[in-house]
Amino acid sequence: MLKILKMNEIGNVPYPALKSYILTKVQEWKNEYSIENLDEIGCFVILNADEKKLFDESEMEFTEVLKLENEVYLHGVKMLGDCYGEDIFLVEDVEK
């Protein structure tokens, strides 16, 4: 499991298309919510395929299959507070 709590940790994402997706999402959040730090609204969690048990769909606000170039993820958002949530990505299929 990789948990990204700070913006400078996004560089640790090992999947190029997912890293780009997260960077775009963070920029959108910065523009929309006038935030400077992730800890103001949430974090990102990346799970490997063998960590599937940690992706409990019943705890998610929504889930979707996210296809990014040659990468496929099960993506969900779990709300942990009024304005704080986890964007969770379960690696389904990634060509390296």
C-alpha cells in the first residue's frame, strides 16, 4: 500500500498514467477549493492487486473502473469526515 498524504509524495507513484491523473486531480482541487495541501481535503491510497481485501466497496461513496492508457484500476472514494476523504486505487491491470 502506498498512501500519499502530501503533494510532494505524488512523485512516488510507480504508475505513470496514474501519477499524471493524480497530479491533474490535485491541480483541479487547488483551483476549485483554494487549497495548498492535501491534508486539507484528503489523501490518495494505491493498493496492489494482492491487497484487494483492503478495498471494501461497502465503505465507498462510489466505485468505478478507471482506465488510464495501459493501466486499469478499481477506483473508489471513502469519506472519513465532512470534508476529508481517501481516493483509493486498486491496481487491476498494468502493463509495464
